[in-house]
Amino acid sequence: MTLSLSIRTRDAMPIASEPSSPRIAMGWSPDSWRAFPIKQQPTYHNHEALAATERTLARYPSLTSPAEARALKRELGMVAEGNAFLLQGGDCAESFAEFSEKNLRNYARVMLQMTIALMYGAGCPVVKVGRIAGQFAKPRSDNTETIEGISLPSYRGDMINGQDFDHESREPDPERLSKVYFQSGATLNFLRSLFRGEFASLNTISRWNMDFVARSAQGKRFEAMVERINECMHFIAACGLSPSQEQQLSEATFYTSHEGLFLNYEQAFTRFCEQEERYYACSSHMLWIGDRTRDPNDAHVEFLRGVGNPIGCKLGPSMTRDDLLRLCDILNPNNEAGRLTFITRMGSHKVGELLPQHVRTIKEEGRHIVWSCDPMHGNTIKSPNGYKTRKFNDILSEVRQFFAIHKAEGTHAGGVHFEMTGQDVTECLGGAQAISELDLGSRYHTHCDPRLNASQSLELAFLIAEELRKHHGVSSR
């Protein structure tokens, strides 16, 4: 990709002192990111075709609205204050090939199951945010991939190119951006119909269990919990109240998010909100910056500092105290609760050593942020038979250490951010299913990173609920 010849550094840019006030951030515009250094971008050979696609996308209707983004920010403000818990999960990278009603319905079932396990087990509201309807691009360690002496551009997600190892598939294609838009719109429309309709009603909770999950230990545990909830629903009905007429019991709120990696796409859906006199990224409710693209002087930070959405930032082992505070200053200078989420991804062997100092810094500086734990990306390994995988025990270990650190520091363990699917895949080792290295090849379907399957995801939710109870001093149910 060709970048502007004018490259600025963050020190040269004035930062707005009141980003949440009704004004545009100083020195910012939807395309100001183009004047900054940028990482993890594909190389398009047809620049005119890319520019034409961007202009076409900019004319399309937005996928989300500023009002929805503001609603999510308010709910994340509750998380920052310790009054709710963030559940953020979905595919490592969405694909065109796996797009189907069945897969979306199963995904929604797992998110609802996890929500109920957390709400009932820990007794707190859950903010549901999917890694979905836009999560089509992925950062890569290398720009090229070499097989048998042939080097081709790395697969960067279906938004950019194809996974097949041939010249045609690996060539970045602007037309893929339009396909991402239409699939994201269809995904949003279908999920909204599920979460706002009968599917998400507590009256139908008994139908949320999937066959292969129902046969597992955690599936049976979920069914036992459903029986207790149904008893409560019968009592509510006996009191003369109709659960179907109570919005909180008959539908669920659900938001979308993805990594704001390919900024050409994000800019195309950046819209001006006249009510607030500021811009919103309307490709999703929430965007996050990856650990590889969070340099305070780079384009991704520049773009996200100017939009009104709630935003996230991955925090890996290389984060320094100075960069942590600079990111707070740039991305949330008004110190607004719910605006900024730090998503930690240290790895189970490093989180105990590295995270406490960052938590302490944020607390001492009085910054209002959400702390969320990504226990997936720091725990990726390669199995002896060549599969990229993760151990369930490592994932659980990082989550438990995350809670223990926040309890010791007197801060809020606000949420979890993980890669999962509603399918019966065998991509992560262990869990109650005891998936072994020999099992990996049987149902290994991911297009990028290994995901928890539905059974492992529900198992994790029950374990997180136990940690939340200990964190808040609530007795077991």
C-alpha cells in the first residue's frame, strides 16, 4: 500500500483536552491516519481499484449507529466501576466459507449459555460483545509465507486475500471489502433478530443446549442450572407477572466488535454525528487496537483517538509504563469510564510478573479504564504434529492469575476476551472433553488461530463465575 509522504509523529500533534465534549478532536480527521507510520498492511498493486472500492463503501448505509455505540460505552462504564462484567468472544477470524445460519445460531447459543452461567453463578450483569460482523483481518508475523521454495504474500484474513497457497488467492483484492460489508450486515441483522426475539427469552432457555454440549459434564451442569432458573420463572408467573412482557427477561442486548486493522475500510464507514458534533466508526460498536499496532506514534492510534466509540487496546508483554500512560492520554484524555478497555494478553507464564505493575500504575494515576483478560493469544503453542493450538489449563491459569492480581491490588477484574466458536471443533487441548494432540486433526477448522469449542467455552464460563464469586466475596450457589 502506498502511504502519504508526509509522516508525522505523535509529539507534533495537539491532543484535545476534552474528547468527549461536542467537538472534533484537535488536528484529527477521518483520514489524518494516512500521514502516520502504519504496520500490518497488505500491498495492493491496483491502487485505483482500492480507492474506487473505498468510495463505494462510503456511500453504503452504516452497519451500526452512534446511539448504539454510546449505549455500549455506558454499559462498559458500569464494568469499569465494578458493577458489571464484560464477555467478549467470537471467531479468531471470520471467513466467507463458514458463513451460515447454523453457525451463527450456535454461536448465539454459546454466548447466551455463558452469559447465564456468569449471571446466575456470579450475580452480576454481563455486557455481551461479539468478535463478529467485521473480524475478517488478521495481523501476521511475516509479510510472506514460503513453501517448498515458493514465497507468496501471507494470508491476512478473508478481508484481504485467500487462504489457498497460490498467486491468485494470495493477491490482495479490493472486492473482498464489499463482501465483508454485506456478510457483516447479514450477520448483524440475523443476530439482532435472535437476541431481540424469542430465541433469547428466558422462557426458551431449555433449548439453548446443543446436542454435543448437553452430553458433556458442563452441559449437564447447565441443565441443572436451567431447572433452578425455570423454578424462579414459574414463581414470577405465579406472582401475576408475565416474563414475556418484561424486556429484561424476554430479550438480550448484544454488541459487535473487531480489531480495527485495515483502516481504509474503517474510514469508509466513519460518519459524522451532528447531535454530538463528532465522528463515529460505524462498522462496529467497538474497535480495538492490536498489540502489534499500538505504537502511540502510529496510524491505528491516530485513527481511533478521534472516534467516539468505546475502544480497546491489547496489552502484551512488551508494554512499558510510559507507553501505557501515553495511550491513556491519547485515547482517553478526558478519563471517561467506558471509553477505553485494556485487553491484557501476557501468557500464563508472564502475567503474574508483568500485569501487577500496570494495574498499579493505572490505579495510582486514577485512570478509569476497563481491565479485560485475553487468555488466548499469549498461550499459543505448536503441537508435535504441527498444529497451532492452546492448552485449556494455560488459558484457565491466566484467567485465575488475572483475578488474583486484581483482588490483591484492590481493582476490578472487568472481563474476558477470547476466541471461540459454537462448532464442535478440536483446536484447543484439554478441558473436560480431554482433547489430546491425536484429536486435533479430526475437526481442526480454524482459518487462523485455535478456538475454544462450545463445550470448552461453557466450561470456562462456569470457572470464571467461580472466580467472580471469590473476587466479590459471594457464596456459591
